[in-house]
Amino acid sequence: MQTISVGTKCVRIAGRKAGSKVTVSKVVDMNFVMVKDESGKEKRCNVKHLEPL
């Protein structure tokens, strides 16, 4: 199991935003994190849909 913590750079691998690069800004719980995309917009994302770079 991969460890995703604040500041980790990742790529989204699922959904319509698949392939976009994001940075983890906050850990919500063991399944969800808040991520910031390249434009600075913050969204909640499932950790199963992220792959660390």
C-alpha cells in the first residue's frame, strides 16, 4: 500500500480529470485527500484514484 501525505505530487488515474497532475494539500481520512490542481483549485479525491510520481 502506498503512503500519501501532504505535499506528495500525484497523477489522477480515474475520472474525467485522469492524467492531470495534482499535489496533496490535506489528508481528510484514510480514503480521501484534498488535492490542488495546477490552476490552484482544491478538490476532494479518493486515494485509490491517485498514483504518486
